Amino acid sequence: MTHTGRDVLAGGGQMGERLRDMDWSNTALGPVETWPEALRTLVQLLLASNQPTYIIWGQARSFLYNDHYMPFLGAKHPAAIGRDILEEVWPEIRSELEPLIDTVASGDPVHVPSMRLMLERNGYPEETYFSFFFAPVRDASGSVAGMFGACSDITAKVKLERDLTTSDARHRQVLTNMDEAFVLLDRDFHVVEVNPVAERLTQLGRDQLVGRLHWDLFPGTLESPIGEMYLRAQATSRPESIEYRYTFGDGRDCWFDVRAFPVEEGLAVFFHDITQRREQEKAASLAAERVQLALDAGAILGTWVWLIPEDRISGDERFAHLFGLDEAACREGIPLGAAFDAIHPADRERVSAAIDEVLARGGAYRCEYRVLTRDGTWTWVEANGRVETDEGGRPVRFPGVLLGHDERHRVEAERDRALTLLKTFTETVPGVVYAKDREGRLVVGNRGVADLLGVPESQFLGRTDIELLADRSQAEAVMANDRRIMARGVPEQIEEEVRLADGAPATWLSTKAPWFDDAGNVIGVIGASIDITERRQMMQELEQSDRRKDEFLAMLAHELRNPLAPIRTAAELLRLAPGDQVTVGKAAQIISRQVAHMTELVDDLLDVSRVTRGLVEFERKPVEMRTVVSAAVEQTEPVMQLRRHTLSVETNGGPAFVLGDRHRLVQVVSNLLNNAAKYTSPTGSIRLALTVAADEVSLEVIDNGSGMEASLLPHVFELFTQAARTPDRAQGGLGIGLALVRSIVRAHGGSITATSDGSGCGSTFRLVLPRAIVEQDPAIDLPPSRISVSKRTIMVVDDNRDAADTLASVLRVLGHDVSVATSGFEALAVLAQRERWDAFIRDVGMPDMTGHELVGRLRECLQDGGPRFIALSGYGQRSDEAASRAAGFDHHVVKPVDLDRLTALISN
């Protein structure tokens, strides 16, 4: 395929690639280089369009379409490319399509708002509904060479309307939420029901409509087509529809799309205002006509339409300039004689004869002559047009174009032709559609551009993004993208940040392609953009939710492994020393304690699930919050003592009664205190303040701990939200405690907030509740005991005393000499008690000194490479094992400990 062929088929996504790869020489269309100019231009626009668009070309009815049309074909794609649309693509609906295609082939555009089609695109019949638009495209001889069009799948809309016929038309909620007007008429055509849209469109209130006779409300409709349609629908009990123009008493002239459905009460009537659409269709029809004339002629200096019976000729601004006429008068229409005066006197007789001849026979018209332009010079023009006749053969309409003979006029006309055609397409599709020249000036923009910029078309055409956008950096980025696409000559799909007219930030998905002229030169860029801000935010929220879930599952696995470690070790101890009552009793206590801890974890998970879903019933009894505070302080006292925190409690005001569930409120305050203890370093301070006001009781928990980053504050009460995971587990958690707190507080009619000045600045949680005014087992066979081959000197270091003691007890039963330390500093102190050590078994996560830090300190103290360093951790991913080895550990063992493996590591 030549360079020109590639230019024609540039862009277009998947279909563009298929069209470029296809061998067209074996098709009815022939090689791309031989395609007529009209087809080449339409294919370029087809591939750039972001709407379902298609082309039918030639006697063979060759079918071309873009990516957005592909879903309609189902399994017929890609075999449908270049095939006969009636014989090979849609034979099952030929009877419906052929009359439409024949009508367009005769030169008339066709618009079908809705058509039922039984398609067989996936191997079985499907009932579908589509709306179509076909426009004829003529060749240089004036014959229709093909057609272009667009369609929409309206199956869902039609089926919804069909289902509504069986609905309860008087359901007020449905009526209120409808986006089109609804009127229910009884069998005598009195208004029974209306919705707000009907009131707005008629500008009559509900009390002015209901109970009144339709014919009295809207005079003249009984004898009109809409009245006949209503009577026919009622008589035949079949739905009817009509597009009807009505002039209200105040002079408003509106077009309505009206659909009437027979129901038990009478008629259910749906209608909406299509005035704007009808005006747009009229304008689009005129634009399409001018586009067609441009395609026929090749280069345009001006266009005109002469309404022959009225002797009124109207033209565009270029026509007015050429004939030296006033532009406004020319747009409105003037007698032909006023334009004829601008023709050179020597040419008038010849031009008059040519006009008389074409009026007599109809059809194509061509004549060359000189006109006196507005600047006072004589210019040769070539007039091309076509006389249209009525059913009786009488001439009624004479549209045409003026062509120039110099190169400058040809280039300008070629540009205007492309822009007019592009304008026709862009105004029929939603979204932001535009074209820019090489300097970045907007030369075409649809209504979406005007809405985005907040200015009318007259204020953005000819201006660049830097002149139009409020944010200069965003404008420069957009223009840089445009320059790159024009330089590379390759379409791109990119995301761009451009604020909306109201200043709101927005993200746009832009599909842009270079704009080529006939010679293959890049003359600008064309594109279409859609607002994906909402979709992008949803994706970010989904990713964040998924990330929180993964972090929660990882932490849950870690928290469950921790109690499993001493349980497994205690079980081994029971097996190795079944007759030692002291050892058995100690092991049983450890197992009971750790099982209770696991049960609390599971209960918390179940609890937050039930509370957040509203499955928990709370008591509603007077509760003195001072007793709640006292109970919560008592529950959290062991944690405070363990971490040597200073807890101060302050209360003021009168009785602090609230209506609620005392157990749940204690749970809330305990969770807040435990949370403060978790994120406050040892010896830190925590303050609890209870304040009583006239109608509320507030409680604040204030700590001087690690604080929170600003990014965490909006999400701190969301399920699974946790602070960053650290090896010592002093921060982080399951991410359910605060979510449970918020759910319980909201169930009590209260609120809770969190504030922090940042990392290291502590946190404040403030709880507010409405104040209430109150008056006063069998034995089992144990396997043989495992006895170690040789005695080793071992140090076990773990901040979990149960885990350390149970593991040490098992190792002692196996014959080893074992010492225990519960912190890094204690381990360094125990180190000096012996001259020789064979192995160190250390938990990686400890609050004062991590195992990674401790292994380096121990190796420095020992200087001897003989002892074996074994890491214990609840985390078992490859990255965790790699981190342990990098820190100096010889082995990384995941909790709960596999005693056989640990024994082997010690013995070898």
C-alpha cells in the first residue's frame, strides 16, 4: 500500500489496523489508491469517529465500519469487511434494510428513529431495535455513489418502554423520577395524572391540568394529527406515536415526540421536547447538502440555495463577498435579480440562457462567468448546481456552489470542504470533538468543546489552548501532546488533565490522530475526548480497597501464627514429658491462654462484621459514662503497666448519662485506650478527658505517640485500614478496632473524629454522644520422645514470654542447655554469662530492638563465626527471608515452629 493509502487508513484502532492489512485489490472497491476522493475522505472521518459509523459504497454495496460498530456484528466480524451489506452481511434483515438503501440511493437522506430487527449475528435470532441515519454521497457526475451513516442500539430503551405499558401509571415515585413527560388520560380524554416534566413542558401546574379535558387544555388538537392518533390508539388498543408541532397560547412553538399506550384507564401518553433536535436535523440536512456539493465540485468559493417559486436565493458569507452583497440579507434570502446584477454584462445573456435551459429539464447545471466582488475586482467563477423538481416536474429548488480557478481558491475550498464535513459529523456525536491546525488553533469544535470551556463557538475558534484554558501548565501539556502526534504522524490515546468550566478538576481520555491533506501532509490534529474522572476515581478506590484487603489478610495471618507458635511448642512438650505434672500444667495454661487470644481475634472479626451490617441489637438503658471510663481503664491497665505508660483521667460537669449498651460503650473506650497504647512508645503519656455539656457527653483520648500522616486521617475509621507494618509490630494491627468503634458510636447516635498534627506529634480521638437526662479429655498414645544427639548451648530471644518459655522447655527436654531473654538488651546481658554459645534463636519483631539489629550486635560481641543464628517470624514471604539473611541470620523459620526442622538446624 502506498504512502497515500496509509494516510487514508491512518488511525481507527482495531478496524484501522485491519483495513490497512487488507488486500483491497481482490474486493469490489479495488486498491485504496484508486478510491474516489469522497470515499477516501469519509473513511478518514469514519476511523476518527468515536460513534458507531459505517459506509456503504458502490453497486456492490461494499460495507465498511469502525471499532464502535463492531459489537453490533457479533460473530459476523471481521468477515463483514468490504462485503455486500444485503447479500452477505445482513441477509436476515434484507427486507427491512433494502427499502432504506434504495431511498438513499435515489438521493434522499433517511432517518429512522426506531426499527425492530431480528438479527442472527451470534448463531441465533435476537430481537433488537436500532435508530439509523443514512446520507447519500454523490460522485462527480451527480449520481449517488454511496452513503454514510450512524446508528445506535436502542434495544434496552424500546424494551423498557414496552414494559412500561403494563406498569402502574399512577405510581408517583416512578412518575417523579421519569426524565420525560407523562400524562394519563381517561377514556373521555380527561387528564387523570401528570408528572413534573409534563408540568414543566406545558408550563401548567398540576392543579391546572388534572381533571381538565385535553381538547380544552390544548385547543385545536382534536382535529389535528395528534388528536387522530389518540383516537386511533384508543379504538385499536394498539400503541401509536407521532412527532407533532404545537404552538401554545403564549406563542411558544415546540416539536414533541409523543407516544400513546392504551391502558385500562384510557391512554398513557409519554412525550418529550424535540425542538432542538428538529432544528439540528434541519441544520444538519443543509450542512449535508453543502458537504455533498463540495464533494461533487472539489473546491468551493461559495454556496447558494434558490427557492424558485418564492424567487428567494440565499447564500453563505463567501457567496455574499463574491457578489458584493450584504451578508445578513444574503443569509435571509434576496431576489435572484439582486444577485444577477453582479454578473458581468457580457456574460448575463449566456448565464440567463443556461438557467432557463436547466429549469426546463431539471438536473445538473454548470456555467462559467465573471462576477464583480466586494473589493471591486472581476473574478471568474464556475457555478455548479442541480435543479430539483416536485412530483409534477415543476422546478422548486436550485442549490449550487461556486468554484474558483486559481490555486489559492482551490486549497481554501478543499480545507472548507473537509471542515464542513467534519462539522457535520462532530455535531451528531456527544463528547468533546475538535480539530486544530498545526499552530494549535481550534478550527472545529462541537458543543462539547463549548461546554468544557464555558464559552460559545465564536470565542474559541481560532484560539489555542494556552489562550483558552485557565491552567497554563495543563494547556502546555495538551499542546505538547498535539505537537508530538503531528510530528510522529501516528494516532495516540492518552489521558489529559483539563479543568471543567466551573474549575473542577477532570481527567479526559483523548483519542487523537494527525490530520492529513490529500498529498499526505500533516495539516493539524483531530481528536475526541471523554470525561473519565469518575471512572478513574472508582478505579483508585477499588485499588485502595484491594490493597487494604491484602494488607489485612497478611497481618491476620501473622497475628494467628503468633499464638500458634507457643501452642505447637506446648503440644510438643506434652508429648515429650507426659508424666511431668508441673510441665503438663504449665503447657495446659499456655495453650489455654493462647487459644483465648485466638478466640478474641476471631470474635473481633465476627463482631465487626455483625455490627457494621446492623445485625447487633444494642440495649437502650441509661449508662453513666464515668462507670464506662472506670471499667475501660481497669481492662486496659495491664497493657499500660506493661508499656509503663502514664494514664491520666479527667472528668468535669454534672451527671454523664447516655442511653446505650454499657458493654458496647466499654468496648469503645477500651479500644480507644488500647489503640493509644499501641501507638505510644514505652513511658509515654495518655490522657482521657470526659466533658459533660447541656445536651452531649464528649470523651477525648489524647496521646503523645507516633501520630498519623494527613493521608491516613480520612480513612482511619474504615475497615481494614492500618498504619504501616513494621518488624516490631508496635504499629499496624488488624485494622478492625476503629471501624468497630465508629459503627458502635453511630448506632448510639453519636460521632467520632480523629486528629493529628502529623507523624511523631501524637493523636486525639474525640467521641461525642447525646446526653440523657435521668432521675435518680481421654488419654492418647504418645509417640516415643525425641532425644537430641548432642547437647547445645542455646539462647532463645522472644518478647512473647509464653513462646520463649515453651520453646526453651522443649529444647531442655531434648537435652540442650537453654537460656531465655525477652528483649534485645536482656539478650546482650545474658550473652556475657557464658563464654561459648552454639545457637541463637531470635524473634525478628521485638519492640526495643528488632532481631535484625540484634544479630549484628551479637556477631560484633562474639567475633567468632561458630554460633548458628536462626530467625523466627510470623512473616514467611521470600522478601522476609531475604531480609533476615541480609541482616546476618543463617536460617529463617516461620511460626509456628516445625520442631523437627529446628532440631535438625541446631544439631547440624
